[in-house]
Amino acid sequence: MSSPRELRPMPLVIGGVVALSDIVGRDREVQEILAAIPTGGVILVGDRRHGKTSLTRLAHEAAREAGHHAVQLSAERDSYENFVRALADELGRLGSSAAREAKRWKLTLSAGPMKAERTPAPEQHLEGLIRSAIPRDKSKALVLFIDEITVLARNLERKERGSGEAFLHLLRRLRQEHPGRLATVLSGSIGFHHVSDEALTTVNDIPKLLVGPISEPDAAWLAECLLLGGHVPAREGTAAAIATAAERIPYYVQLLAKAARDDATAMRAQITVHDIPHLIEDALANTSDPWNLRHYRDRIPEYYGTEAGLVRALLDVYASSVPALDIDEARRLLSSTSDHVADRDTLVALVERLEQDHYLRRQGNADRFASELLRRAWVAMRR
């Protein structure tokens, strides 16, 4: 929502569900999602903790208010079967013909795409469930907000090659067969390139919408409201300093506001601009990892497999450099600071994947860490 000028107390919510009224600075993205519904929807892309799930919740509510048949669910399930069960449950709440159908369908998992069996009726495919929920009123669309879709697709692909792609292709085909009537708003904590080499072709019919930091005024206003809600005594300028240090990412604004509250309580003193760098240093040095930054290090073996060691060494090189590095300079530093040897083509491919996974950000023909917070965390974790 747009930041109102009047301050109001907001509760600190660390990793939990933020009230819709407290989701700040996403008006533009919500409008872009609504505008994309007639053309099939969008893919939300961005680093973890940048607020894709919160944006999805906000856009889902806006789509409902606009009269669309909108459902929201996570694909992070232990099986394809349970995902389709969850989808049937959500569609059943629409009050459409899908509600009656969903109650009678018995879902089973087959070797390929999910099938739905209704006893004693003949076997029906998963797409029948979606088709039955498309509204008859052509001025409205069925909008599926599916979070963590890449997690499910990757898990399917690992169980049987091609099954993850088949799932994504099914959604693509349905979008194309029902233009203006069916849209998908897809998001996930991992990129489509982790499903398979060809997975990106299953979503090239809908645009990507980058979910990045919010504006400086919105981030500062959010910080001010959180300090007010947490009863944190703070001097003028502290909220703006929190917004800047948190890189205008609401999750980190929340974390810094909480750290400020805890520090003010312990010290029984006002928080000032000068305290903010120390709060970050304390969080990065804390062995309990209160900001969950070790995930960036610990997921590397899963993401990069046998190249994990090379990736860690390459990130060490970028983390140690102030200026952005081009491939040749990164390769030179890699060979001089580690035992890893890689040809230029290998490094180009790895750097592109690190950009897709939001470790690095390209600047011209060079790269640097995408986030200064992440760079500092990487240095701290690698000691």
C-alpha cells in the first residue's frame, strides 16, 4: 500500500504473516499484476525475503476486489497429489461449479501428470479441475496465485525426468487456450533454471516482474512505524538510517527495528543513527544466525552440485573486491587465491547462474555482490 503521511504503530513481524494493511510500498507492483491478468499473468522474480509472498497476498486480494475468481496457495507440498488436493480445496471455496466437482474427486498420483479420479465417473485429468473453475462470465478470469511452484516442479523432475516440465507446460497450454479467462501469478524461492535446462521455455509466454527493494520514503516510513509499534526510543533520523542500512528491504527493516528495540531495552537508552552499524555487525557475528543468512551458504551444494567448491571460491573472490570484476579479472584472482582452476566459458556460465540466484549483479561486463548485506554476511561466514 502507499505510505500514508501520518505515522501509526505497526507490530514487529519477523518471518511471519504481515497484515495486508501493513504491507508497504507495493502499489505499483500490484497494479502491474492486475494489468497482466488479461494476458495470462506474470512471474514474480527476486531474492528470498524481498517480499514476493506478501506481494502475492496483496495482489490476490486486489484481484478478488476487481471481481476475478482468485485463489492463492503454495506448491511447497510433499507430493503432487497434495498440491492438487489443496488446489481443489481452494477452488471449492469459489462457489462455482468447481466446488461441487472438487468435493467428489478422489486425487491420485500417476507416473506422469496428476490425474483425478471420480468414482464411478471416468478418469479426469488435472486440467479438468482448472477448466471447471474458469468463470462463464467472460469479463472475469480465474487467477491462480501459486507460490513455490518451482519447488514442486523441481521435486517432480527429480523423481521422473520431464514430469516437472510437463506440469509447467500444462499450465502454459491452459493459459494459451483460455486467453483473458485464465491467468497464473507464479513465484518461488528458487529459479526456474533449477527445475531443468528447458523449464524457462514453459513460462516465456508471461512477463517477469522484479520484486526488489521498496522506495526510500516507504522504507523510512515503515521503519518509523515499526519503532513506534515497538515502543523504541529513537532520535531523529534513526528510521531513515535503518531503511538505508536494510537496503530498503522490508524483511531487513523489520529485523533492524527488532534489534533496535532489543538494544534499547537492554541499554535503557535511545537508539541513534550511530547505533545502526553496530546492530548489523552484532547480527552478522551472532552464532545463532538471527537473520538466517547462512542459508545462502548452505544451499550452494544443492544448487551447484559438484561445482559447489568452485562456486564458494568464486564468491570469495567477489566478496573480497570493492570494484566490480569482469570475468578475466575474477579468473585471475581465483587462480591466485585458491586451488580451483576453471576455463573462461565455465566461469561465464557460473556467473550467469549466480546472477539468476541473486548472489551477483551485473554492471556492464562486470559483476559485484547483489547486496552489501549479503557480501558482508558471506565474508563473516567464510571467516
